[in-house]
Amino acid sequence: MSSKNFFVYITTNPSKTVLYVGVTNDLKIRMQQHYDNRGKKQTFAGRYYCYKLIYYEKYGDANMAIEREKEIKEILIELLKKVDHQSTHSSIKAERNVLKVLEGDCETAVGAFASMEGDKINLEVELFSLDGSKRFHLKSSESIDKAEELGIEMGKTLKKMSNNSYKK
């Protein structure tokens, strides 16, 4: 009777900012697959370059390995909830959405600053034309639960106001 091993494993990206938890019956082959898939958008691990093995456990039963994978994911989610600062998280989403809408690059002179007052988010953004001669400035407030939408709307408004004068 042959015995098969199953592995629950955790990989991360080179900058150690993203974790991936998975199960496999061949850890060596699976790690090679993660490495080969780095940068490929079709998979989570590929999209975020999670190919560096940082932890694994070995099991003799597939069901036990799958249950442990679920348990590890639940533990990680609970840990992240404890360190997630909701105000900071909302501010970042608003600011990043402005930048995302503008599709700027290293030459784009843009700034976004979000702050919180009670249950409101205040967002101030400014954008300069490519030659620096024109300044486009906006301030707005919204409820915290609308932070992402606020960033998108302000990005769209800046884009329209500037008539794309901030891009080549």
C-alpha cells in the first residue's frame, strides 16, 4: 500500500507583501509552477508573484490538508482584521482611485490627500499641466463608505477639467 503526502503551504512575493495559501500533493512541482506563472494575470499567485515558499506542513490525508488550508486562511483573515485601520484603508482607496482614473505616470504632477472627520472623508486633489503652467484643484467630502467612489469621481472631474493637459 503506497502512502501519498499532501502539503499545505504558504508562499509570498519578493517584497513579502502578499501571501498565498494552497494545498498540493507535490510541493516541488507546485513551487516550480508558481515560479513559472509569476506575472501571469490568470492566477492569484501569478498576478502577485507569490512563488517564494515561506511555510509548509505535510499530511497523509487530502481532507486533513484541505481543512488545515481553510483554517490557516481563517487565521490570517482574523489577524489582518486586527491590524487593518479602517480610516487609513478608506483614505488609501480614495487617493489611489484618483490616480487610477488619471492613468498618470512618473511625469504626472498629481497629489491626493484624504483625511477623516467623524464619519466623513475629506479628499483634496490637485493636478498640474505637463508644462506646470496650469493647476487644477478640487476638495470634496463624502461618507466614509463612499471613499472609493469619491476618488473615482474626483479623478474623472480633474481629467475633464484639465482636458488631458497633464499627459503627453
